[in-house]
Amino acid sequence: MDKLSVLAARQPAAIGRRATLQGWIRTRRDSKGGFSFLELNDGSCLANIQVIADAKLANYESEVKHLSPGCSVTVRGDVKPSGGKEQATEVHAAEILVHGWADPESYPLQKKRHSLEKLREWAHLRPRTNTMGAVMRVRNRICRSIHDFFQEEGFLYVHTPIITASDCEGAGAMFRVTTLDPAAPARTPAGAVDFAQDFFGKPAYLTVSGQLEGEIYATALGKIYTFGPTFRAENSNTSRHLAEFWMVEPEAAFFDLEDDMALAERFLKRIVGDVLRDCPEDMQFFQERIDDTVLDALRSVAERDFQRLSYTEAIDILAASGEKFEFPVQWGADLQAEHERYLTEKKFNAPVILYDYPRAIKAFYMRLNDDRRTVRAMDVLVPRVGEIIGGSQREERLDILLERMHEQGLNPDDYWWYLDLRRYGTVPHAGFGLGLERMVQFVTGMANIRDVIPFPRTPGSAEF
């Protein structure tokens, strides 16, 4: 007897096989003809498979007729053609073994449809819903695509540290890691907290990015990528922010900004193409139940060349658009989501890559252009979401890097090792960062970032 997933058992090729299926009951409907229809799901796909349970089963009256949503079972039987229009197969059960019961009076996930906000209160149960199951299958496909793409492009997977003493973004919104007693920390004679007595002998934090450490390995091994959790201690209680999220960050030696933009375009096209090919059922669910523009947005990425224009050109286009924006358009200010969506959805109807941003609004490590007003930064904008990738050519010139650090109030002594990369065999290099959850939001059409990560970490929320 073959052990099949629900996905495999739903395929016409499974007809005629004697199979074992295991999963959770979604519904049970009893027939007057002496049998019951069970809907079984195991998470392998969106749709259920119908199981026909005959009254002749030994435990039909004692157990099968009492099954309810949430109960876990093993079903052994024959896969046969289905008479239903929406399914190719069904299973005629020869045996049903009940592993776990779910009290229908207290089990939250009954037929009533709950809001996504309500489901966040049941993070331990919400994976059993159609929506979260579809999100997680698509998220899995995206993660696989990330690794496949970079491995095929010749990038080496490097694990950068989660605990760090460096603030890559310079924003200061970092979670502190310490073994000092918060109620009575060790103090210096002057009364300050004595971090020399701490575990690492200095202030340490959860990382906001693996980029700086990634540059170390790119300037030794050529092309690398990091993919792991990152943390921001911003008190941002919005639909676009998490305190813990996953980032993929490629870094490549001998890359300039043109190479970086081309890599980002290939990368996004690969992810979207893989999802459209391998997750059609889940994507149709998102199109019908979540956002009816999601498939058009994905096709715009997969099928159209990305429009490239400088930040200055974008400002000119926005200023001449005649649109009434909530945030004023002016050179030197960062673009807002409304500006980004205008460019992608109205002006070009395609993804857009903006480059050469004002130096004052970008990080110290981005390469200064010859005009000394702009840096070799780039952002990839997509319809419905706006910015989804941010990157740059890195500043490889020691004197200018020091100038930029002083300009932003950073102490070069704290980055001595980063400066050494420019002292010893410096090389042009570039990279970018993609937030996994932002990508999953874009692909699925889910409005809130808390619904595309298994366990959202937000201000005041770390229960599960």
C-alpha cells in the first residue's frame, strides 16, 4: 500500500492505487445511504480530497460518525475516479484510524470565517486555514527559488552573524544582547553601565543586516549571498513592519551598479516565474479571495523589461504628473509609497529601477558619484508594493569612505575591520537586500506583513 500526500492522491495518475493518506478532517457530511463524505487535508495543497467512509467500517458508528473539523486520521483505501466536477479522484476507505479528536464545541476553526486579525491570536492554529496554508506553500517556493537562483549564478551561501557590534544602517534601532542584570548592571566608577563586564566585553546587538559581514566574504571569495533573520527595534505598529524578518543579501566583487541592477531584475523574474509555474492553485486562491490584481502584477514582473531611470528623472516625472500627492515631491527627499506606485502603476505599468539617489538620504557605504551630489544607490519598485529591493555599488575608496562616515557622525574606529577591506586589495563591489516577507506580500497580495510570516514579532507581541 502506497503512502500518498493529498496532492499526489488528487492526480489522475493515482487512480487504481491502494493508498494510505494522513491528515486532518476539514468537514464531514453523512448520507442517508449509509456512508459519510469526509474532506481530508494534509497541507500539501490547497484543495481537500474526498473520502467515502462506508457504514460497514468497523468503527463507523463509534468513531467515523463523530469526526469533526480538526480531528487527525489515517485513511487506507482505494483511489478511484470521482463523480464530482471539481475533483478528479476520491478515496474509498477500507480503514480509518483516528489519532486525535478536536472538540467541536471549543475548536476555534469551525465553519465560521474568521478575520486575519483574529487568526493572529491563534498563531498555533492558523496554519490549518486555507489562507495560511497557501501563504506558507508560496513562501516555501520563494525560499527554494532564492537558493536555486544564487547557486546557479555561482554565489556562495555564507552565514553572517546574528549577534553583532555594528549598526549597518546607522539608525540605532537595534535590540541589545546582554548578560548583565538589567535591575543592577555592573557600572564604571563614573556610574555608566560597564559593558566591559558584559559577555562580549562591549555593547552587542541583534543584527539589522548581514551586508557588512557579507562584504568581507565577497572581497575574498567573489560572489556570496546571506539569507537569514534580521531585527529592527523600531516601535512601528504598521502593516509593513516586523521586529524580526528574513533578508537575502547578495554581495559580489567586481560588480558595478549596472551589474547589480541586472542581477536584481533576473532575481525577481526567477522567483515570480517559479511561483506562477509551481503554485497555480494557491495563486488562483489569492487572485479570487485576497487581491484580484495579484496575477497581473506578477506577470508584469515576469514578462516586462524593468524600466530604469535616475532619481532625478523620477522627480521630474512626478513633479510634472499633475497628480495630487499627500507628500510633496522635491529633489533631496526620499520617495514615498504613493510616488513609487504612481511610477510603476500609472506612468510605466511595469517594474521600475531608480538609481543615483541624493547622498544625504543614503547610507555611508554607498559609492559617491563624480557629481558629489548623488550616490550609486538603486531601488527596485514593483506594482502594488513599491520598493521591494534596495541596493548599491559600495564605496571602495578609503578616503571617500572615511569622508562619508564623518559626514554621518560615525566613528571610524568602530569599523576598523570594514576600512581594512579598502586598505588591502580594495575592489569595486555591489549588492542589494530583499526582505523575504515583503516579497511574499507582493506575490500573494496579502495586505499585512504579519500574515506572511509564521510567527510575527511586533511591538507587544512575542507570545508564540
